[in-house]
Amino acid sequence: MTRLFSQEGDVVPVTVIEAGPCPIVQKKTEEKDGYNAVQVGFLPKKPGRVNRPLTGHFKKSGKGAFYILKELRMDEPDPYELGQEICADIFQPGDLVDVTGTSKGRGFSGVMKRHGFRGAPGSHGTHEYSRHGGSIGSAADPSRTFKGKKMPGHFGNRRVTVQNVEVVEVRPQENLIFLKGCVPGWRNGIVTIRQARKAAIPLRPVSPREKKEEQEKEKVKAEAEKEVKEEGTAKEEPEVKDKGKAEVETKAEPEEKEEGKAEEPEKEEVEGKEEAKEAAEEEAKKEGKKEEE
């Protein structure tokens, strides 16, 4: 294990794993073998240390012999070919993976180390009983010990899977993968890394700095929205004023028309009076001519 520093300056504890290259040694199909799988090899081995059956098995791939062979089941093995190498570049930073390995063997351990018991009190008459497990059952009823009772026994040296481990960094040139936290097993142990089954979407805890940055971004967005709204209201105000003017003009036009209508009859009355005067004068002239005659 070691540590890396993130872009924010935070310390991230990581486990360095040499992943691959793992060449494909054998392909198994459902038609021939009853299931689909790919067998990969890891850690090269000298040909002189391989027996004849395995020598013939390794010859098909043409990549030499290996100490470790592992089958990986899959739905469609057709895209893979014999001799093709699977390297660390199949994973990317931020991915979540499941790591399976054999845990460290701790031999015969007591209940405090194996199950985390707190132990007996250290005073009040306790003597040579501080790390014991205590009673394991009743004498009369049920007069036996139930299965699964937490007791001392063999601890460790078993298959363990740690789920949803984050990939912090990948170095394809060196075939190295940096996983956040610890993985099962001892130094130079063998582990299997596969895509996380219970977490399709990478889930990563947000650091305090990232939270602050998100809050600042939200504030900037809110301010920008306010400015946009203010600009919109400023643009709408002159339009409203223009509408008011248009309403005043529309109201003023019919009034002017009504005034014009009111003036027209006055003009007609004046013209009628003038015509009547002219007619009276003509009649007076005619009567004067008749009298003279």
C-alpha cells in the first residue's frame, strides 16, 4: 500500500496491483464445453518446469507457460481470440470493481480477535478470565450448543471479496492499477479484479472542496438568472409604455372623428342660410322688375 494526492491536495490511501498482461490461453463455448468462458494466464513460467500435458495446452495460444490459470465466464467469447492479451487499460479512473482474493491466515484465534468480543471486566473479582468467551449455552434446556455459535477457531485463509472498490489511477505502460483502500490477501498475493456487480454507476464521496465549488457555481447561476430576469423586465417596460401611447392615440382618434362629425352639420347650416338669402334677394329683384313694368 501507498498513498496518492488528489488534485485538491487530499491524501488517498491506495493499493498498487500489477494487473496483466493476461493472454488468452483457451476459449470455451457452449456448443463444445457446455458454457461460455475464457481462460487466461498470469505470471510467466519456464517451459522446463511444465509437464507434457500442460505444454501441449499452452502451445495452442503461443504465449508460453504460466503459473496461474483462471477462467472468466462471459456471455459472448467470440470477440476474443487465442493469444490476445488483456491488460490494465480495460479499467479507467473512477470505475468501481470487485476484488476477490484469499485473506491472510491467522491460525487458531480467540473470540476477541476472531469476532471482536470486548472481553470480561478487568476488575470486580475477575481472575484469569478477561479474554474468554463466556457461557455457550444452558445445561438443562436445550442442553446443547446451537450451530453457528461464535467461538474460538481457525481465522482467515479464506476466499474474500471486497465490493465497490474505486479505481484511483491506471498506468497501462507499467500494467499497474491503483485501488482506493485495502484488498484481501498478503503482499505479493494473487487477486481477481472484475467490474462491480452491485454498483453500475460509480459512486464517489464528495470532498468538502468539491461541495464549496458546487455551492459557488449555484450562486453564480442564481445571479445570472436574476440578471437575465432584470434585463427581461427592463425590455418589457418600454413596450408597455408604447402600448399606453398607442391606446391614447386610438382613443384620441375616435374623439377627433366625433368632433369632425359635429362640425359638419354647422357648416351645412351656414351654407343653407346663405342659399336662402340669395334666393330672397333674387325674388326681391324679380318683384322690383314687375312693379316697374
